[in-house]
Amino acid sequence: MNVTRRTFLIHSASIASATAMLTFAPFVLADGWNRQAFTDKVLNDAMKDAGYDNAVKSTDILLKTQDIAENGAVVPIEATSNIPGTTSLAIFIDNNPNPLIAEFSFMNGAEPFIVTRVKMAKTSLVRIAVKAGGKTYFTGKSVKVTSGGCGG
Amino acid sequence: MSMNRREFLQMLAAASAAGLALDSPAALSRNDARSFYDVPTFGNVSLLHMTDCHAQLLPVYFREPSINIGLNDSWNRPPHLVGEYLLKTFDIPAHTRDAYAFTCLDFSHAAKIYGKTGGFAHLATLVKQLRASRPGALLLDGGDTWQGSATSLWTQGQDMVDASKLLGVDVMTGHWEFTYGADRVQQIVNHDFKGTIDFVAQNISTNDFGDPVFPAYVIRQINGIPVAIIGQAFPYTPIANPRHFTPDWTFGIHEDHLQKIVDEVRGKGAQAVVLLSHNGMDVDLKLAARVHGIDAILGGHTHDGVPVPSIIQNSGGKTLVTNAGSNGKFLGVLDFDVRNGKVMDFRYKLLPIFANLIAPDPAMSALIDKVRAPYATKLGEILATTEETLYRRGNFNGSFDQLILDALMESKDAEVAFSPGFRWGTSLLPGEHITLEHLMDQTAITYPQTTLTEMTGARIKAIMEDVCDNLFNPDPYKQQGGDMVRVGGIHYTCDLRQTIGGRIQDMTLNGKPVDPNKTYKVAGWAPVAEGASGEPIWDVLAKYLRDKKVIRPRPLNQPKLLGVQGNHGICPSTSKTSL
């Protein structure tokens, strides 16, 4: 069978979303998500309620995103933690209405690497916070959101 | 007799003092021209660099800015030097050809003496002459080639594509090219350019899987030496221009990927590595300090005619950063001495192209005539006559922008108008007819719709703050390389010591403060959102000009600037701004 990468990935994506539904469903039923942290409106509250307060700055967390967002509705975020024993990684956006965007857990030594898209209405620091070995770390990068036009 | 350029300039000065008409055939004989462009050869690898010609096939007038402010790390550093400051920094004598080419000083007077600049037929002759003395030299085009004129718009860039091929462009990257849409770009790159021009861009990939859209680089042999040319397209194309033209592509700067590519071409044996960049000079200067292994960044986008390269230190050594102006005015000549597998030394010259010093190339002239023939009558329509110099380039309103704003406000019955701070657009001298072609030089884009929008004072301020930050953000990677949005109706102060939200102050309309809660009628054009349907800007302007017939000098609505005392990006002798 000769499946091109694009076709193969499209197939995998539909399988993945089916899998994801199965995985997330029990969480929703069990109300296992941190409702308080995800609905907090202020960064410090969200970081505290999600257990990332007192995070120290680390260069072992790599964050790739756009300097100026091409489309605030879908800003790509790619993050990796090179801190040994990373068990979770969370995305915070200071100026979003709810600063905690997502939290990912890594079990049994899974590689702490994520790629996703986030929505941003205005310029903000994007933070990646990490829990590892009972400690918390973060890195940040400013992403500019502009109304566009007038270039060049 | 062989004269070097300095001697030639001295001769010209003497001729001028003796009262000879400089444009007379005697003073401008071919032999003199040959001397002016007789750049001593050096080394064994030569690159010719053009950029941002904005589809100007014929020679034009182009006034360099009187305001080009640099802040923070760019304060009083190239390219943020204008007028006398630029002359002094680069040791260019005043009242010379070079002073005319590189600055706005005494523009309308000097333009009458030294004439028009650029033109593809003149450029073609110069390229041939330089190639004859520099075997194997490559011609690199930094982009913004297919947009900026009536004929390029009406032929979807075909006139420039054909002219570029005839000129012998070897490698190209892009920006405004993408405003013809992804399909048109692919069609040209895959068919017209196939086997002739390599279109390279390391920083464009597909939105879905991040696959590269174009080759990142090309390695060419020059005199047996492998030379890598890496492409860097304008990183903010989908932001500064409508995203819907390239909906499936993502751009950006991508330092990490660039470093990988540099390492890759070095690994493949490239002995000289050049980035053909459309980042803009401030972005290039930052990039040069953070990526290593690039010998030179040949840059464009910000339209800075910088006579001397900036030499930037980084972890791997040094990188040259150049910017080669716009509108076909200049051709950069970079000569490398490559020995023992690396660049040992260089020479760089940014040659102004004086149309009256160079004989036009017959083949290129014929092509240009052919391209223009179907449109000649339309292009030549005289709409009005100007009594003042009309120009656009500069951080704030130029006189042609002011004309556009006044026309928009009058025809749309608007209290306020916005016009984009584009850096292209040719200049006219006092007494010249304004033809439809001149008008199209200022407006020829694929999203020309005019708009009339009700906006609150707060919204107007937010837009002005947003664009101002694109120009003056302390981080060059957060700048987009255009100038400040041109504002009609509203007077304001711009405090450059502040950050976004605090720069635009004291906004008034007809002497009254702008009320953040009140709604105002705002006219504009060039909307980035899809689906706009307003009358094209050129129709609005043509009507206005035909009606006025004579364009008299009008006050420029430039802001009062704070925080710029001692800034060498403001020309004291020609800037009309109040400080």
C-alpha cells in the first residue's frame, strides 16, 4: 500500500479524535478537570489553583510560537520540557480571559512534547509551566496580536 | 582615459561650476558613464543584488525619506540616518550625484540636474557590464518585483516575470508577489521560472503539516566555488497583507530552522553562505547577531538605501547586513574573496542607477515597449498638474499620502481618513503632469477597495497605536517594516518614549479633542479582510484629480513628535514635522 504522508495523517487524525473522545469522556463524567483553575480570570490565581505557583524560570523548557500571530484565532504552540521527571505541562496566557489554556499529563516517562493551537485576542506573554520532581518551572515568550494591514 | 568614480565626481562638480549643462550629451557621454560604473573587481565570487523595484520598468523619481526614526538599539544607527546625517556618516559630499541618490536633500532641484533613476533597460546594461568584469556573478532579487505599477497589476505580474527572465535574475524570494494569490505564485514559479529563476524561501511552510512550500536554498558554483543562497521571504506577509491570498501557508522568521539550513549547506560544502532576505533591515540586524555561519544578509523590504554594510558579530564570526533601497534606484555589488574554503574579505558598493548615465539595453527596451503598448493611452491620461513635489516615503504622511487622504475625506464625506504607510510609490516634481500611471504607482494592489466605517474615538486611537507599535516596538521582530498609517483629519502627538497604548496623545479633530465614546466617519482603503466591495482607490483619486486639475501645496498632517531630540532619523533641513 502506498499511503502518502498527508493521507496517512488525515486518517490518523480521525482515529486520534475518536480515541480522544473515549479518553476524555470519563474525565468529564468524573469532573476530573480543575474547574477552578480553568475558570480563573487572573494569571496568579490560575497558576496557584493549578499548582504552578512559585514556578522558577527555566531554559530547559522550549517554546516555539509566532512573534506576531498570523491569526489570533489559531496561534500555534509547540513546547518541550527537557527537565527530567516532567509529569505535567500547562499553557498560560496572561491576557486571555481565562489564562489557563490547557494542561497535559505525562505518565510512565512519556516524552513531554506537545503541539497545539490556542486563541488569543490580544498581545500577551505565553507561558509554559512544568511540574517535575515536585517542583515547578516555567518559560515565556511574548506573542503580539495586531489588527494587521499597512505593511511594507 | 580612465577615471575612477571620485575623479569623475570631481569632474562633474567642476563642469557644474563652469556652468555646463550637466544633462548635455557632452557632459554625459558614454565614456564618462562607463567610468562612473567602473567598479574595481575584487576576489573570486560576485553577487549582484536588486530588491523592492516595485515593478518600475521605466526610470522614475524617488525621494528618500526625511524622517526614518530609529529608537533604542537603532538610535542614530544605519539604516535610521537621513539627510545630512547620512552624508556625514558615510562620507558622501553634499550636492553630488550620490547625495541626490541617497538622501532627500534639495530633492526637486537635484532631480532636475541628475534626472531619473532606475529602469530595467538601464539596469540590464549595467548588469551586463558588471557581469563582463565579474565572470560567474549571480543576480539576486529580494522580491517586491511583481507589484507596484499599473502594468504589473493588469498583467498579474507577467510583465515583471518576463523582464526578470530577460534581465537574467538567478535567484529570488518574495513578499508582495504573494498578494496575487498562492496559485498565481505557484504557476509562475513552476512554469515561467522553471529552469531559469530559483524561487527560495526557508520560512514558508504549509499550515497543516509544516511542509516546505519552496526550496529553502540553492547552491550554485561561482568560479568553481560552491555558494549557497538561502531565501527568507517577508515573515509577516499574512499579517501586513490579506491572509486570504495565502490561506494555506505560514510564514515567520524561524531562526532555528534557518540555523539548521545554514549548517546543512555548510555540510554540503558551501564556502560562502548568503541570506537573500525580505525581513527588513532592523530584523536582519537582530537576526545576524543570533544566527551564525551566514557571510552576508542581502536585505530589502524597508527600502533603505544604505551605502555601507553593517558588520554584525555573532557566535560564529561576522555577518554583513545590507539593504539595497527600492524602486529600481540601486544595484548592490558584493565581491567576496573566498580562499581556503571560506570568505576572507569583501568589497561592497551600492550603485545608484542614473538613467542618463547608462544607455538602455535594446532588448529590454523592446520588451518594455511591447508590454506597455496595449495600455499606453490609458497610462498617459493626464489627470492634473502638481505645483509641489509629491512623494510618499517617510515615517509619517508624505505629500502624495496627503493628497489621497484629502481625496478620500472629500469624496466619502468623512471626517477622518486612513491610508496605509506603504514604502513604495514614486515621486513627482513641481510642474509635472500627474498621469494615471503615476496614480497607479501609489495604488496598484490586488485589494484596492475603499471603505467608509463608523468608528469610536477609542477605536481610532487603538488602530493608530497598533500601527505605531508595528513601526516603533523596541523588538525588531515585532516590527512589520511599513511606515505609520497616514492620518487625515485628526491631529495628534506621538510620544516615542512610550509603549503601545501611550504613544498617541492629544488627538484633536477640527480643534476639539477626539471623544473616545463618540462615533466618527472614517474613510480608508486596502482592507485586509476578505469580501470588501468598495470603489477602487484609483477611481476615487482619478475623479478627485480630474476635478481639481491643479494640485497646490497642501499642509502635511504630521504629528508632533516627542522623545526624538538628537535623533538623526529626522532631517532638520527638509522635515516639516514639529518637534
